[in-house]
Amino acid sequence: MTPDELSLQLAELRPRLVRFARLQLRDDGAAEDAVQEALLAAVENARSFDGASAAATWVFAILKNKLIDEFRRRGRNPVIAADDEVALETLLEEQFDARGHWREPPPAWSDPGASLEQKRFWEVFEICISSLPERPARVFGMRELLGMETEEICKELGISASNCWVLLHRARLGLRDCLSRRWFGED
Amino acid sequence: MLSCKEATELISQGMDRRLSLAERMGLRLHLLICRGCRATDKHLDFLRRASAAWRQHHDLTSTQQGDSK
């Protein structure tokens, strides 16, 4: 692949890279910056690729490292829960009575697997992730969307394992709540 | 006996670390008798599957194009 072909190929990938970064960084400007840096790094360190898919895989790997850098940078800042995170915690606590039993047991979702085939489901899925508070969303994104191990996440963010589990738990129950309301139509 | 609150914490943690034998037994017993927690278990399992599908679709490093590392 010539440098020109590589540049063209990378330019075509750009929208996908931006979409990938945007859901995780929750900030369009930061997502554009991360993608820009990844593309620059890809061009500067251009080497020979067997084909288009090898170049795509490579630039995505660079972008993922950029995202982790950005998470690491942000991770040092908020040690305490923001207001929306406290609100989520309260919402989740209120699902249980004083003895820790469901006030109202969550109902089963009917045929969730079929949702994966529907375009509209993915819009709702992304909206629900975007509406999580910052810290749980970030840890959830690293765990489930980047596929990182919990130990790696703790190390990158400088938080304890138990803190990490608490944040993941809140993110998951928050997402469950959001999907129940906005997709599986409990209300 | 686990409360539902503790059981949901274990369901989530079971996705991130290996639960101890006692935890697994306690959770299994609880799930047998608790419909709400069984539903929660399924919900979280679905979230993981959906996330994996999202990743597969958006992240080209995780697609199988015959040239994965």
C-alpha cells in the first residue's frame, strides 16, 4: 500500500473511529482530537500493510491506546462521586427495602436477543450509556466496550478493585433501568 | 441468606472476578428462590452480550477478518 493509498484508507475510516471514540469519551471535541492523534500517529509510523483490513486494525489499536491515555488523564481528577452519580446511587438503593429485598422485583424482558437485530435498539443503547454518570460510564466503557480486564482498569485509573466493582455494578443497574424504561417499555 | 441487594452485587461482580465457592453457592441458592434476582441475572447477561456485539461491530480490532493478531 502506498502512503497515498494509506491516507485515503484512513480518511474513509475516520467516521467509524469518531463514532467509536465519541460514546466512550462523551465529548465530541475530545473524540475528534483522539481520532486526529491516532490518524497522525498512523501516518507518521506508516509501515507496509498486507491490505486494507490490516491498516484498519492497526489504526483502531492506536485509537484504543489514545482513549486509555485520555481516561487515565481524566481518572486522576474526580475522586468523589458527582451529583448525578449520587442520584443514581439513591435510585438504585430505593429499589430495595430496609432488609435489602426488592420493593418491586424487576420483571423479565421479553426476547431481548431479538433487540440486537434492530437498529433502533442500538440508538437507545448508546443513549443509555451516554446518560450514565461520568465515572460509572467510563469504567463500564473500559470494561465492556474496550474489553479491558478489571485489574488493568484499576491500574490505569488508580482506583481500588472494590471501587471498580462498585462502579461497574452501578453502571449495569443504571443501564438496566434505562433500557427497561426506554426500550423494553416497563412504564 | 443473601439479601437481593447483596445477590445483585454478586451477580455483577461475578462478571469481573471469580467468586468464591461460598459466594457461588449462596448466589445459586438465592437465585432458586428469587424471581427478581433471576431477572436481574438475565438482564446483566444481556448487557454483556449487547456490549460485545457493539464492540464487534464498531471496533475493527475485534472483528474476525482472518488477520487478527
